[in-house]
Amino acid sequence: GRPFVGPAGDLLEKIIENAMGLRRSDTFIANINKCRPPNNRNPEPDEVAACMPFLREQIRAVRPRVLVTLGKVAASNLLGGAPELGGDPTLRDLPLARRRGRELADEGIPVGATWHPAYLLRNPAAKRDTWEDVKRVNRMLGRPEDPRHG
């Protein structure tokens, strides 16, 4: 029941701690879907539609200062879903590489889009991109870009 466990979760925790200067417990981590699709496949549109109201309610309850989407599935569904679920369908198929570094928002909350930790494990060169994305998120939070030197 805990999102982001295993190697990808370990990497996410390192990003939160080392690149943001926070503890995992200082953050709220949620998935688009509230149950894992079979064989860890991407969720189908009907599965997302069934779960999105719960995510929307979590966001309203937590009232985050910034949202960070990890990977294309999260970015596409949170920012590019059906209008009745809070999305903008014109953004649905926008590649993640084109979302990174852009001024994005979800219901008035700034959004930083970056690579999923599992992608980073397969493509370590993308860690540099993620470092830039996290520095941007830190700025959005009014924190030093690099908490180790800030």
C-alpha cells in the first residue's frame, strides 16, 4: 500500500533527502491509480477515471504548495486528463521532455514535471535533467536550489 518502494522508491527518497533537503515524511506521495495494474503496466483510461477523483480529493486535503509529477503517466493524466477530472486534454500527448521546465499548474498549484525514478534507474544520464527539475521545484518552494550549499 505504500507508493514508491523498492529500488525506484530508494532513489526517490535519495532525491528528496539529498536534492531537496527534506525527509520523505515531509512530503506526500501518491499515485494516479490507487491499485497497481497487472504486471505493473500503465493504467488504462477507465482505471485512471475511476481513481482520479480520489487523487483530486487527496490534493485538496493536503493543499500542497507544489506538485511534482514523476514520469509521463503522472504528467499526462494529472495535467492532460478529462476536463471534468481537472485536466486539459490538449496537454495529454505532450511528451514529458516538453513538459519539463515549463510553467505548469494544476488547479492553481504550480507543477514540476520530471522523470520517473524507475526511468532514471534505466537511464542514469537523465539524472542530470532531474537535478535541474528539482532545483526548479526548490525555487518554486522558496528554498535554496541546492540545500547542501544554500
